[in-house]
Amino acid sequence: MGPPSSSGFYVSRAVVVLLAGLAAALLLALAVLAALYGRCARVPPSELLHRGVPGAAPSRPSTQEEPRPTGHTRPTREPAGTTTPGNGRPPGPWDQLRLPPWLVPLHYELELWPRLRPNESWAPTLTFTGRVNITVRCTVATARLLLHSLFLECESAEVRGPLSSGTGDRTAGRVPVDDVWVAFDTQYLVLELGGALQPGGRYELQLSFSGLVYQDLREGLFFNVYTDQGERRALLASQMEPTFARSVFPCFDEPALKATFNITIIHHPSYVALSNMPKLGQSARRDANGSTWTVTTFSTTPHMPTYLVALAVCDYAHVDRTERGKEIRIWARKDAIANGNADFALNLTGPIFSFLEDLFNISYPLPKTDIIALPTFDNSAMENWGLLIFDESLLLMQPNDQVTDKKAVISFILSHEIGHQWFGNLVTMNWWNDIWLKEGFASYFEFAVINYFNPKFPRNEIFFSNILHNVLSEDHALVSRAVSLKVENFTETSEINELFDLFTYNKGASLARMLSSFLNENLFLSALKVIDDQNKILLPATVKSIMDSWTRQSGFPVITLNVSTGAIKQEPFYLGKVKNETLLAHNDTWIVPILWIKNGITQSLVWLDKSSKIFPEMQVSAYDHDWVILNLNMTGYYRVNYDTLGWKKLNQQLEKDPKAIPVIHRLQLIDDAFSLSKHSYIEIETALDLTKYLAEEDEIIVWYAVLVNLVTKDLVFDANSYDMYPLLKKYLLKRLISIWNMYSTVVRENVAVLQDDYLALVALEKLFETACWLGLEDCLQLSRELFKNWVNHPENEIPSPIKSVILCYGVALGSEEEWDFLLNMYTNKTKEEERIQLTYAMSCSKDPWILNRYMEYAITASPFAFNETNIVEVVAASEVGRYIAKDFLVNNWQAVSERYGTQSLVSLMYIIGRTISTDLQITELQQFFGNMLEEHQRLTVHAKLQTIKKKNLENKTLNARMMAWLRKNT
């Protein structure tokens, strides 16, 4: 550890005890979140989290408007049937972006009656009706009530109270409701009362309403139509997050406004109804036509936000087990249950719950958990308390999923959604600007679960592969956003949905991991012990200040170490290092924890809490064999650069004994170096020097990092790179042959062993793709063998990790016969993913006439739909197809435009013109497309083509330097 700072802060044993106390409420979450937002002290719910204590008023932005009746205005837009008397309303609280703090919801009595019947020809929409009684506590005298409602027709509205004893007070009087109208823009239902509600009083809002259920919309209530046991069937489900509860029932639809719910679902007797809680009872009800419906009631929920309300109505089967006395059921199509497709998920779910209960030292508070697999759920999953909803592709195992990463995917997603039962459900962010706390921590704890059940998993390399690599590739100082937004004044669903992005999940998880690394994982997880059993942990600032420097500003730093002097500096990372300092709008620094190793030995944590510092212990001499790597296990959210000597020392060590550098750091060196060279922080030659040792590299994930940086799409499809191809081929094949032999042998002899090699499943496709592209004869021969075996015996599936490569080269090395076989397979496949895979494989043909016929099939009334993707674009993006597609457009551009839209012509122009490097080529391309494009499109594409030209000129210069290096080192 570096010299202690005189102004340092200490986390003492007393605070650790406090953290442990917090952990009793939510061991991990609150220990961390309190540290983040309150100097490791308990944070009042109004400041950060609202835990749903009855009667507790959460903090919300106040409005300037007094809560008193005003004149009426008609909203500019409203749902049909909404009563909106008056021709105009002056500004009022309905114009505010957040609900006024006049009412606090305490309890909902919710009844929903969707008109879903079996054995029907289901229309695109169904109707539903409902009633909701909401018990509220009044905090400010008001004669005006606002709550959320969207696309609902309010059929009646009453207000009763003040209530004398909780809910269901039959003796309470009525408060007159003079007017009900909708402020559509802000999605409020407004009740104008004939008298004021009084502060401290409890009242009940009684509302009846109706609305529509849409097919596959995944907003509010929706229904799926699917096939099971040879019959068409339908089910209904819900998705309330983030702001869709208001389209199902009038409610206070903000995450801090927690309440309890009694839910009743009326459904056809042949269906089963599910909700957050166990079934309480059932009865029968007749409708106006005399038909009998089943009324299912459910037990009262814990306090929870409206976005966690969940229901499903289905004709499903289930498998079940009991874990620590609580029932777990997984529901799916009856065929899937009978085939055992849900068994893997069922056997994993209970142990995950038990592990997290022990980890957090908090029992799961609900008496049961249902998980339902929908035929269509946009490849997503949702953590509703007690009723988790999954797309079936993310939950159910298929017979051909054995040699895939499917088990890992199911494990990760189950762990994530079950983690939300604590992060998000038990403890909920006050507003969506802190969604990263929910999603980031749940993403981080996926890995705690996976590592527990698979202790041999390379946890750091998998975190890099799944989380860190993707977000570091996209994050930078000028364009990306901070993970924690300072403002709370956004309420549009589209704005909130945009927060569910790479930064919320991946950056949030990375920052949680970094916090764990510098607090020490044991302290972070259990708050019971500290580093090396010392009495104190030295920090340069409060945990809140440290984390604010990462969550409240965009981007991340590049940390540069000069090993000659021990000087470290930090600077924001930009896409293309900004040379003009006046352009730098990023003036803040980060408080950076630096864990590091010297000669393979872990050193003490140091902190870079200013723009630069000197750490003499990091110095190395040009005359010794020492080497230093910063960012131990890549737990810090930053990239690392070194001076010339620092890189030289690392390169020498790789060539001398690469295994002395841990796998995660060989991966880090490659990834950091190529990213830094791409964006002008270091020279490309520095990155290339790190690849000289690769003949000794037997870790496929490191090879993956090399190949995605060296063998890029631009390089593969750039005609100007043909001069580089023989140099790169000679250089790489010499080094790649060892790792190739290792994995090609596995594929030939016992491909099943890959099931337990997650990193191989991730990286194998790139290895095979590169080996075949480089013309490695064994790769081409293996492709022929696997493809021919599959053609002759379709039951012998091509190993999933390399299937796309084998299909492509099977077509490329074959003839019309192989192509027609794939076309026939395409027509018989029903899964979109498989059909897309085949459409791309068919574009790999080297025969121009086959590719031309392929595009003709796509634009004519052929029996082949090709609706999954734009076939002309797919062909144009292929090695031979770029020339064929351009000629094809001469005579068929109108048909292409009609088939795929005029915007597709713009996309084709970019694809065909992706290798341009002169203004003359731009002019020729624009002339070629001139008659095809509309005027506004011509203006747009000219600027885009100039950008492509600039990029290609930069690549041309880069390629010249790479070729010079390859000539020198081949």
C-alpha cells in the first residue's frame, strides 16, 4: 500500500458492525447502498430507498400548484369515451412530470376480468374489465386527486372516507366526485371532488374501468397464440415494468409508492390463473350471457411497487419442487413439460434461492415462486415478485442444446432474476434514474451464483467476456451517459426504457465488482470481517464520494504508468484521442482504486485520487527483469497504458514465460493495447508486439481477443487488404496451429466435453472462422466432413458453436446441390433463429448465378418467404456478393425498394460503398444510386459516404503500418 494520506477516511470495526446491522435489513444491498449514499450510515427511505412502510410518505418533487380545484381544460388528446367537460384547462398539477405528494397509496383491492376464451379464432385484441379500490393516506388537504391511467376507459369513480379502521370500512361516508377527466400527455386520471380530503385521513378510491389486451405487445396485459399438443392455444400475461401498470389499472405508478395488493382474476374455467401470491380461493361467476367464469383470489402481497404486479392466465402444465418449505413451480407448454425441457431450470432454481438467502442472511419473504415460460416474450425475462416471466428460449432446454452455452445462459438469467427478489423487489430505487442499483447489482451477483455452483469456472475471464469487454468497447467520455442520472424529471416511458441499456447492466455490474474489490469481498458480502483482519481499511474519501466519481459522470479513465519514474496519471478515454485540448469537456477526475501485481506477486492497494501521483514502488529498471501490471483481475473500470519501457517489459515476459502472467492479464494486455492503439493512445506496433508469443498461448479466450482485433470485418471484406492477406496468413497460421489442433481434435473425437468449457463455447466460432478464412486446409476439410455428414444424416447436428461457420463453408466449397439442400432446410424450419442462420449461410456461395437467383427469390412471389432479414443486404455483405448485388440493383432497384422499403437502398449503398476511399468513388456511387434515392436521402448519404471514406483512409494508413510490421516479423 502506498503512503497513507493525512486526509484519509477510515472504515473502522464500528462501521463494519453498522454494516452488518444494515445487512440484517438487506445485508448486501443496504451495506453497499448505504455506503454509497450516506457515509456508511443508515439512509432514510425518503433520501434513497422506500421500503414500503405503511403510511410512510416517500420523497417526491413537489408542485408549485396548490392542491385546490381550478378551472377546467380539455386535454388535447384523450382516449375515446373519457369525460372531459370544458374547452380548456389552465396550467395545473396535471402538467407536472411527477405525481403530487398529496396521497400515499397503502393498499389495492384489484379485480381483473380478461375475456380470453379457448378454442377461438383470436382477434389482434381482446377486451378486459376491472375494478380497483385503493386505500390512500392524505398528506395535504386537497379536493383534487391525481393518479396514473393510460388507454383505460374509466366507467365509474367514487371516493369513500375518511375510513375509521383500515380498508373495507362500510360505515365511511362518500366524498362527491364532480368530474373525472384524463390529462393524456402526462397520463393522469384526474378526479375533481366536491369536498377536500383531510391530512392524516385514510380514504378509498373506487374505480371501474375497461381496456384492451394486445397480442405479443409485451406492454401491460398481452396475449400469446401458440401451438401445444398439436393445437392452437392462447395465454395471457402481464409486463408492468417500467410504466405499463397504468394501462392495466388506475394506480400510483411510481417505484417508490409501494403498497400491498389483494388480486382477483376472473378467467375461463379451463385456464389456470397465476399471480404474485398463492391462490387463496375460487368461486364461480356468470356473465350477462349466462356463461360461467372462475373467480380466483390470491393472498395479500408484501409492500411492493406497481411495476411488480403480475398475472398470467394459461392452459399450461408445470413441474414443482419444495425448497426450504417453499413451493417452486415452473410452468410451460404441456409438450415442453412432458419432454423434460423445464427440469434443468427447476433443479437450479431452488438452490439459487437458498444460496442467496444465505449470502444476504435474509429469507425470501414470499411463500411460493412461480416461473412461467412464454412462447413469445421478446427474448426477455422479468423478476415479478412471486411470478417470474421468461421467454421460453431463455428457460427451457431443448434436446439439441447439449453442446451450447444454453445451460450457462439459463443459469445467468435465472440468477439475475432471482437476485432481483432482493435487489429491486425487497429494496427498490426511489426513481428510475438509479435503475443501475437494481440492474447493476443483480448483474454482478449473477457471477456470485455461477461461481458458487461452478467453482472451477474462470470467474474473471467470464466476467470480462460477458460484461466488461462489451461496455468498455462502447463507453467513452463525450457521448455515453452516467449510470446514475442526477435529474429525476423524466417520465416518458421511452426515456425510462432507454435506461435499460448496456451502461445500466454492464457498467453497473462492473462498478459493483470494483466496489467489492477495494472494500474486500468478505466485507462487501458479509460485512463481518476486514482485509487481513486489520482494524481499519484506509480509503482516500467516503465510499459515497468514491462511487459518485464513477456513477455521476460519463466514461472512464485511461490510467498511464511510467515505470521509469513510478508516475501515474489519469485522463478521460475518448473514441479517437482528442488532440485539441479545447474540445475536452470532461474536467473531472475519478477516485481510482489500483490493485496491481509486480512480477506476478499481488501488491498493496493504492489510490489515484487526483490527476497524477508518483508511486516509487512501481518503478522498474531497463536492466532488470521486473514487470508491473495495474488493475488486478481487471476489477477496476478503466484501461491501463504504460510508457515504452513498461510495454517492452511486458512483451519480454510474454516471450520468455507467458504463463507467469495470469490468463486474465494476458487477456487484459491484448484488449487494452488494441483498444488504445485504435484510438491513438499508443502505436499499433506496440499492440502487435504483444502477439509474437502466441504460438505458446493455449487459452482460447485470449486467442479470441487477438482475432477479433486483428481479423476484423473491415479487413475481411476490404479489397485493399488483399496485400495484407498473405502476410497475415503466414504470421497467424504459424502461431495458431497449436490451438487449432487442440480444438479440432476435440470437435472430431469428443465434442461433448465442450459443454463444460464455457469460454470455448464463446470463442470457438471465431477460431474456426479465422482458420478457414486463412485457408488452413484442415479447417476446410473438417468443414466439408461435418457438412457432408449433416447432409447425409440430418439427425447428426453440426456442433452449435461452429454451425454458422460450417454451413457457410459447406456452401462456399460446394455447388448448387449444397445450396439447394440449405434452401430446402430453410423451408422446413420454423424457428426464426435457425432460418436466419440459413439465410446467411446461403449468401456464402462463390457462384455469381446462385447469388443472383437468391436475390431474385427474395423479391419475387416465390414460395420462400425470406421475411427474417433483407436478403439483398445479406448478399451484398458477402465476399463475392458485393459485386453481384450492385449489378442486380441496376435492373431490380424498384422491386427491392417495394420489397424492403426505400431506406433499404440507403443501407445497400453503404454496404456496397464500404470500401470507398476517394471522392471520385463517392461521385460514381451517388450517380449509380441517383435515380433510386429520394432527395432528402441523397443529402444524408453524401455525408455518410464522406465519413466512410475518412475511416477507410485511416484504415489504409493503419494497414500499411501493419503490413510493414508483418514483413519485419514474419
